[in-house]
Amino acid sequence: MRVFTKEVLSQRKSFFSLVAYRGIFYGSVWSAKNAQIFDNPAAFVAYQIEIRQPAEHFQNFTAYGTANRHRTVTKLQGLYDGTSDWEVFCSNPNNLNGREVYRYLMQKDKFFGIGGLTALLICGDLECAKFITTEVEDIGDIVESVQRGAAKALQRNGLVLGNEKGDVSKAFVRLFHFLDDHLTAEEKILMKWNNWMCEFALCKSGRVH
């Protein structure tokens, strides 16, 4: 997804295309080899006609495991409408962190079909592009809110020390700092270690059990 760089992500069309990639295109036949910035939904339709591919070429209802019938190209206009204030949002430096972007994405009725997991992934993409920075504590709160792969991995491995609100977040923060203290510089380079990599690794940890 090299097209989504720090230099362009403050633009509405770029953010719309990232949301569309994560919310609709990800896991599709097309996304296996493509990622593209579309100015608007009409630009996508023109592209689809040009390459002569059906909607199914750009969709995968089960990309994130659970079937989601809303992951269709017919939802592009709604996602585009949701980004109408993105450039204004980005003009405030206080918003350029995962906590605020997650809240932005999760506003009621703003991005139909974009749930907590997809919002989390978009935040991770923005961080990897160095467009935002996010405190580990805020990532822990997002992980607890989403209650998917990372939270389940923490619970499965006995790292959550209670059943109260905030316990999953605290467990994530403890694990991050443990790994950050014990990984070597070489390992961190190999892993591309950053504040989000702990979440990414937890999500995949179930595959080794």
C-alpha cells in the first residue's frame, strides 16, 4: 500500500481511498496486487469500466473472518461522504493520533460498515505511514474497545489480570513495555517494531497454537 504515504494522506481523496481499501477492497482479487487513490466514487466506476471487471473482483465479504455483506462497491459513496471533513480534521495537529482518528472513524452513522476492527487497522496504516503517532495506552484502549484478535490473545495467554473495564488495556501496555525492553535493536529492525506492532503480533499469535 505504498500509495498511501505521509505526504498525501491529509488529502480527502487519499483518506477516502484508504478507508475504501480497508472497508471494501481488502482481501479481494484486485487488492492482492493493487492499491490506488481514487478521487471519488465516480473515478472508481470509470476505472472499473476501463479494466472490465465485475464488482466481485473488488470485494471479499469474509476478508476479516466474519461475513460482512456491506463490503460492496455500492457503499463507496457513503464512505466518500463520510470523509467530507477529513481535511479540516487533519488541520488540527491535536487530531493526528490514533485515539482521535479512531473516534473520528467510529462516529455514529459516519462510515457505514466500518466497525472497530477496520478502524483499528486504518489507524495502524496511518501510523506505519508516519502520518499519526499514538501512545501505547491509547492503543490498549482501542484493543479493549474492539475486543477481537489482540484482546482475545491477551486473555487466552492469561495476561489479563481481572474482569474490570481497563484490564485488557493495561495488559496490552504491560506486554508492550516488556517486549520493548527485551527485544534487541536488531530484532526491532527486523520486525519494524513500533507502538502498533504489538497489536499486529497478538492478532496473529493464535496461528501458532
